Amino acid sequence: MSSIVVVGGGIIGTGIAYYLRDSDHRVTLVEKNQLGSGTSRYSTAMFGWHFPHPADYLFRRRSWAGWRDVLEQTDLEHHTVGNVRVARSQEALSELRETVAVQQSYGIETRMISPEEAAEYGIDPDAIEGAMHSPREGYVNQQGFMEFYAERAQEHGVEVLTGTEVHDVTTEDGAVTGVETEAGHIDADVVVNAAGPWSPRLNDMVEVSLPLKHSRAQIMVLQADAPHGFPFIDLEGDHYFRPESETKMLAGRHGPPFHQIGELDPDHAHDIQEEFRLSVIDQIETVVPGLQETEVINDWVGIRTVTPDGRPVLGPTSVEGFVVATGMSGSGVSQHAAVAKTLSQYFRTGEASDTLRYHAPSRFRGQSGTEAQLGPTGPTHPQ
Ligand SMILES: Cc1cc2nc3c(=O)[nH]c(=O)nc-3n(C[C@H](O)[C@H](O)[C@H](O)COP(=O)(O)OP(=O)(O)OC[C@H]3O[C@@H](n4cnc5c(N)ncnc54)[C@H](O)[C@@H]3O)c2cc1C
């Protein structure tokens, strides 16, 4: 039996605690504020099937099974709003066609729709070449998921400490011995870094260096006078609009690529940028005129933790017992159940599965700013 300390009570940390709840290990979840007070709080919490490789599809399918389990056990709702992803160029249109073909081959309900059909969703048909429509996609109340995970974990003996910051990770002879918190030292054989945008700080405590950066995820809340009836609208993977209620829509933008971003201070409150505000107005005017009669009633900014390939970084590192579960980029809510199940399986069996190898820190070996970090050699593609 090991003593495992999970640092970070977001969707990842609470998920890991839940999936470890009936293991042989002594598990403690340590959160410096309240559960779900980090990036997870600001998320639009959509489940998307987009994936560049079949292995990513399998990972999401594993996660979707976890979502379904929670939905079946609770009165939490999956808001099945559907996803309309538009193409504004011929090139983007052929990419969408390829995506639809691949997704259909995996049994995902999705199809191409014409610009005229997209007009039904407030989109200007003259501004687009076509779109794909995935009617089963939707979002959940991620706060409800985190509460459920924490409650069930506690019922099964997991200790949950909130308002408790980890100041240091202690080691001896290259192996983890515990964490220092403001409430004292907690012994541990394993420390899991699930600290979201703060995870580079945890890595620094044990001199593990991974290529992690931050991107600003800005949201504006749009209020309409009447029910809009629109689905999630994704403009070529750039701006997006997510229904929040019958009359509210959240306007956001996917993150820029890794090479265009840097680091942000996650303790600092970040404001909406004027450039973002103007770009949303521009997109509404030029592509989604159906949202023109709305006013901005609120906004917020969350921070994504991004890896070079946009996939999570999971598993053991060069410091024995120091395990990472970070770099969720823009998909941490979608993928959290697969992340938590994969790590839980690792802690139960001591074996690194192909899925874990695929996401291992070692895939970044040799990249700028990265020391030869351990982890099982990889990546390999899970079948
Ligand atoms: C605006 C926005 C929209 C998004 N939309 C989507 C979406 O539609 N679908 C999707 O799948 N994903 C989406 N994401 C991404 C997703 O929200 C994140 O990937 C996910 O929430 C990350 O969860 P986490 O648990 O890794 O991090 P966090 O939620 O940030 O949790 C980390 C926790 O660690 C705690 N912590 C940090 N340091 C310490 C310490 N030293 N001691 C103790 N505790 C500590 C923090 O307080 C925090 O609660 C979106 C993100 C944003 C911001």
C-alpha cells in the first residue's frame, strides 16, 4: 500500500481521487482554495470528439464512458445542444469532410450540412462554404462532477483537504517523501501534480522540467431578448459560441498554437482584452448575424495549461514517485475521466499501459527547455 497525495482539486485531481477511492492506497487530495476554484471553474465544459489520431479517439471514448457513469448516478444533466463547426474556405471544408468520414467510421453521429442548412443556426450562408453538424455533443455542469467525485471519494476513505496549499514537495535520494503544507508535513510515496496552471511550480519544486505554457481563455456572456435555439457554434476552430441557457450564449476563442504563447501568472486576475472583445463582435457581424441582437452582460478569463502537441502529459517522471497529470490544454473536462482512469490503473497495477505511454512526459525528451525526463519510453499508440 502506498500513500498518494494528489495536489489540486480541479476536475483532474477530484477525478483521480474518485477513481482511486476503492484502491488499496491511502489517498489524500490537497487543494489550496476550494474544489474547482482553478481553471475548471471557468470552463465551457463541452465534450468534443475532435481528434487527430485514432488513439485520441479511443481516449475520448474512454472518457465519455466515465461521463455517462456520472450522469447515470446523479441528477446532473448532459445539455445535448449539438455542435455546428463551420468551414470558411474550401481547404477547411475538405478537412471537415475528412473529419466527418473518420468520425462516422467510429460510429459518431455527425454529417456535413450545407450553408443554407447552417443558416437555421443564425449563421450567414454567404460567409461559409459548409459545416459539419454533430447533434449529440453537449456540455455538463463541471462543478457538479467535481462535487460528486469528492463526496464519493470521501465516503470511501479519501481525505480531502481544502484551503491547504502545498509549499514544497520533499524528496530523499531522488524519491518523493511527502509534501509540506501550511498545515504541516504529509508523508507520501507518490505525489500527483494535478495543479493545472500552477503545475509548473510543482514541477520546479522537484526540478522536473516539462514544456508547459499558458494561454488565456476569455469568455464573454451574451444575453439575447428572446430564446435563440442555437447549438454550440465553432468557427473553424477559432471563435466559438456555446449556449448557456435559452437566452444566453458564451462567446470564446480556442487557444493559439504552443509556439505563440508564453507563461501567465495564475494567481493574478486577468482581464478581457479589447482585441478579443472586438474580434467577437467582428465574427458575429460577419459570420453569425443571428447573435447581433445580444448584449454583453458578463465576462471572465481562465488559464489553459498547454503542451506542444495539445495532449495531456501523464505519468511518472525522473523523480521517483512524482507523477504528473497536467497539460490538459483546452480539453481537460472532456478528457478528465480517461486521465483519471488511466492513472488509477497505473497506481493499482504498477504497470504503464500503452495509453499511459502515449501520454508520457518522455515524448518531449530533447525538446527545448526539457531535461531528459523519465517516464516509460514512448510514445506508442494504444490499440
Ligand atoms: C474558458 C475556458 C473554456 C474551456 N472549455 C473547455 C471545454 O469546452 N471542454 C474541455 O474539455 N475543456 C475546456 N477547457 C479546459 C478545461 O477547463 C481545463 O483543461 C481543465 O479544467 C483543467 O483542469 P485541472 O484540474 O487540470 O486544473 P484546475 O481546474 O486549474 O485545478 C488545479 C487546482 O490545483 C490547485 N492548486 C494549485 N497549486 C496548488 C498547491 N500548491 N497546493 C494545493 N492546491 C493547488 C488550484 O487551486 C486548482 O484548484 C476550458 C478552459 C477555459 C479556461
